[in-house]
Amino acid sequence: MKNLSTKELGYINDMLSWELLASKKCYQYANQETNPVYRQLFFDISKISQQNYSNLLGFIEQANNSQGGQNKQ
């Protein structure tokens, strides 16, 4: 895998922040929603954001391992 630049790592860090925030907000909205259809929709979106977050972390770990641990965050 190609080495990631500092700028690329910054973009990924931003994406991690956005996914975490989206997950937390959707979970909060789901707990406040009274309509069961919307409640489930918010829970589903929260779960998708959590999965995206995990995938991004996995990508960072894979990149870090392939680069010999050069870019630790």
C-alpha cells in the first residue's frame, strides 16, 4: 500500500470525526423519536455510521502496518 501523506491522514481523521458525530446524533434522535418507523431508521443510520467508522479505523491500521508503523496517531 502506498504511504499516506499527512494531508491524506488529516482527511481520514476528519471523516472519522464526521462518522462518529453522525452515529451519536442519529442514536440520540432514535431515542427521542416516538414514531417506530423513524426510530428504526435512525438506529439503522447510526449503525451504518458506526460500521463506516470501524472500516476507516481498519484502513488506518492496515496502512500503518504496511508502512512499518511510521504514521501513528
